[in-house]
Amino acid sequence: MIESARTGNVAPPLEVAVCQMNSAADKNENIAQALDLIDRAAVAGARLVVLPEVWPYLGPDDASRDHAEPIPGPITELLSQRARQHGIYIHAGSIYELRSGEPGMFNSSVVIDPHGDLIGRYSKIHMFDVVLDGVTKFQESATITPGDEIVLVDIDGIKVGLAICYDLRFPELFRILALKGAEAIILPAAFTMTTGKDHWETLVRARAIENELYMIAAAQWGMHTP
């Protein structure tokens, strides 16, 4: 049960399912797995189901754009159908989003209500541009355009903030969401093993403690190529 430290009001219990995936380069297989997890979570009583970051495709970067979609689009329509079918909220983790007139892609989350309507969309603000151990280089900004909007949604009367993966390292974003009234923050992610084993749980806990709110963090797991 979530009790608001800001108003003293007690919201009805919100049952949340965090669905973690081992996504790969087969988009159809990833979609089938996600839909199965949503179905299982709904049967178990979840009111809100959360997927991880970039779950529809996690493969070589040079093919990412081939698997990107507009929002609304085929994937969000499938998730809307599931939300209506089960009468639940679905946080669609994040997907690679195409926008008309934009040369790049966005790494975007959407929230879908029990009627199948899109009630929130957030695009990752902070790009994962790092060199790990002085050797392995990641440059998300080479293919992804950062978002510029801070987003909250209402889920059964509870204010929920939205963030994605590398955003976790920037406490200012989470503080702003808390000051705007967030009682929980959803954070889909695909942390690397190198950073994940040392930092993932520690930083998730830190953001929760600093802001006195719930963190709902859905991650990728296992080995991925390349």
C-alpha cells in the first residue's frame, strides 16, 4: 500500500509486476515473450505491468533503426490490446521510436491505461556515452536523440514519474519528479554487467531513499550479443 508522505492520503493497493527479459535480435520472439509475461502477470493479479528497456530488439547497433517504430505503432497497438483484454496498466519499458521529420531515433517509454489509451510518453534524456575500463566504448548519442521533457502520469490515483536506465545516475531528474509529486518512479533498464553488478541496486536504492518514494525497476538479464 502506497501512503503519500506529501498529502497523508492512502491510495488503494497497487499490485505491480516487474517483467525482466533476456532480449536478443529476434524481434518476433521478443514480442512473444513480452506478451506471455504480461498475460502471466495479469493472471497473478498485477494492476500495473512494467517491461525493461529496448526489449523489442537488443542486437547489433547498426540494425536498431530497422526495428524502430512510430508511437503509436504496431507494438503499442499490441500492448493496448493486452491492456484492454486484462483491464490493466502497461508500462511498455522502452522501444526505439521513429518520428516524422527526425533523422535519429528516440529511446521512449509509453504508459497505457486499462482502456488501451496512451496516457504518457517519455524519451530518455541522458545518453549512455561512456568508456568502461578504458576499453569498451558506448555512444548512445550516435544513434539516439535525447528527449527534453520531464513526465509524470496518474496510475489509479498515484503520481508516477518516468525515467530510463542511464537517467538513474542523475539524481536531479529524480528530485524534480519528487518535487512535482511523484510517489513512485518507473525505471526500465538494460545495464551492462560491468556497471550493473557494482551500481544498479545501490543507485536504485539511493534514488528511493533520497526522495522517499518507490522505485519500480525492470531490467534486462543474461548474456547479449554483441
